[in-house]
Amino acid sequence: MKVIGSAAKTVFYLKKIQGQYPSWTIQYKVKCKSTENELSTWLSNSEMKRNQPIAIIAREQFSGFGQNSKTWVSPKGGIWLSAAYPIFSEEFTSQIFSLSIGIKICEMLRKENINVFLKWPNDILVGSKKLIGFLPRVITRGKEIIYVRIGLGMNFLNQTPSEGISLSKVLKTKNINQHYWTAKVLKSFHDSIESNNKKEYVIKSANKFLTKGFLPSGYCPNTWKIKDIDSNGNLRIQNGTQLKVLRRF
């Protein structure tokens, strides 16, 4: 496992919980415009290699962005990262990629006795408050998926907007290790790749974690209700007898 800069502590925990495989390459930035921009630059200058995922972790972002280019508030104290994982396969199921990340993060947090829920397609909530947001992307060449990537923000020790909550508030302590939790997030990313060939399990787990209290933007909760996630990873919503399918990709 190759380490660049100040990521050694994260790598230490990653080795403890995941072992030597896969061989991550990690960079750490004290401050940057966006880990997504940094990752794109890295990928444009370096060839993605098999079994060698890469990640950029920032202490602070000053111009992060999330779903639909919305501003991603990223102050000191949070976990802000972007990562890319090599696939090199035509068999990878992109429709469930976002869900597989969501369920693996939910499973990881629930093992730590943190009662989280999945807000389709890419938020992790504690009650009505956002703990984690993630932005998945699939990079293809012809029919082959070369790699997948994720930008992720986790409220950790930072101050949050009113709609968010930090892990320190959830656990009611500031005595938490950022490197340990960053490693657990990267392990969840790896686990999501490993579960991609288990579509039935991913869909079943996604419906188990799914919160039905938060409709996607643009739909009135007085008329529309969330039904479930279908077998292709799409969200199904109902308005009386009318059924509508919302797609992530």
C-alpha cells in the first residue's frame, strides 16, 4: 500500500480493518478547492491500474460541490474525500452502484450502533439530519467500465447547517478518531465493489435502510409517497394509482 504525504494514520487503520488488499494509494491535502477536482487531475496525469484504487482526503475544501453541482460546505473537522476504484469489466452493474455504497455505509455505521437510514439516492441520515452525502460516477470506455469514483462528505467534528448533524453529536463525544473513520469509509467503498454481483442482496438491503419520509426535490409530500426501490435500483413513488419511476443514472 503506497502512502503519499500525511495519510499514514489512515493507512494504518485501513490495514488493520481491511488487510493489504487492495493496494490503496492515498494523498492528503490540508486545503484544496475540491477533492473531486484534485482526483480528476490525478486521473488525467496517471493511468488507472488494476487492483490499485486511489483516494484524495482533504482537511478542508473551499469550493466543494455535490448533487446537481450544489455547494458542498466542507469546513475543518469533516471527512472530505474523493476516491476511484478500478473495475475493467463489462459485467459491472452500474444501476446498483450508488445503492451498494449506501448500504455498505449503513451497515458499517449500524455495526457501531448508529441508527442511520438511506435517503435515495445518495444521502445517509440520522433521523431527519444529514450525516453523509456521496456522489458516485461510472467511467466507461465503450461497453467496458474502466473505473468508478465517489466524492464523499461526512460531518464529523465540524459545525453543520441546520439540516445536518455531525458524528460527534450523534455519539455525544469529541473523542473520536478521524483517521479510523476515514479508513472505515474507504473500506465501505471497497465492500460496495465486492457486492456488485449480489444484486438481489443490494436491492433488499437498500429497501431495508430506505427512509420514506423524504421525497426527491420537486415532488409534493401531500400527494406523492415513496413506494420502494425496484429491482433496477430506481425509486418508485406513488400518487394514488399513478406510479412513477425515478432513475439515478
